[in-house]
Amino acid sequence: MIRINEKVPEFKVKAFHEGKIKTINSSDLDKKWYVLFFYPADFTFVCPTELEELADNYEKFKDMNVEILSVSTDTEFVHKAWHDHSPAIKKVQFPMLADPTGKLSKMFETYIDEEGVSLRGTFIIDPEGILKAYEVHDNSIGRNAKELIRKIEAAQFVREHGGEVCPASWTKGKDTLKPGLDLVGKI
């Protein structure tokens, strides 16, 4: 398992993106924040709602210098077919990574051996390739793009303002904390 504050190993996968089949290398993402957004399978139920919500917020992610990379154990060809037939997935502008062998899902420990699919996992990686946050859900629980944006904003703030931390439910522009003995027992 890749742990928080460890470098993500390099990976290279096929993807459906911008109407084409492409190869995505993790090294292409250097100097950029990115999110690996694992989901179980194309042509399912909760998955299109999540990807549509990401698509609806994709401009916000790009404004934050964040690339979204959705990942399932489907092939890049299945991603294309889903994109061509689903109104929700037609909105997707970000790369849809293909992980048919489960190699990437296994690297991030989201792979379900008995089913050949991934759990819902969200991994936030900084511009140096360091894992800053992750969460993994049961496949029946959908995620929230606005909460993902909030977490990325907090991670970006902390990176830019060393020595400050973001309290519970922190949002951009709100007060942060500067850890020190003067705060002990006063919060």
C-alpha cells in the first residue's frame, strides 16, 4: 500500500481521452496535482453519477491545477462505448484510465479479487507525486465532488503555507491554525 506522504510509483496505462485512445504516464503529471478516482465499472448505476459530478466541476479542478483521472478495470474501448452512449459520461473531458489487469487498482489496494473490479477510491497526489490524502468507500456509497475540491484546497493551502494546518470543515478563506504550545488545551 502506498502510504500518506510517500511517492506514488510510476505507472503507464491506456486511456480514453478527447475522443482518442492515449497512453498516460504518471511522469506526464509532474508538477501538477492529480486525483486518481477509482470506481467499479462502466455501464453501472452510481458510477455515472459520480463521473458526471466530476465532469460538472472539471473547470474548477483545472483552475486549481488539478487533473482528474478516473480509473476502472474496464478497457479503454469500453470507456469509449460508455462515453458514446451515456448522456452523463458524454460530459467527461478528463482521461478515463483503463485498468483491465487490475495492476493500478492493486497498487492502490482498491482491487476486489472475487469480483475483478475496484472499490471506490479517491487518491489526491501533489505535484511532487506524493500521496496527500485518500479515502476508500464501499461500492454502494457515492462520493461528493465538492468535498473533494475542499480537501484539495486544504492540501494546497498547507503546501503553500508551511506551519499552518486546516481545522475540521475548513474552506478556502477561513481561518487556519498554527500549531504550538499556546493552543494546547485552548481549542
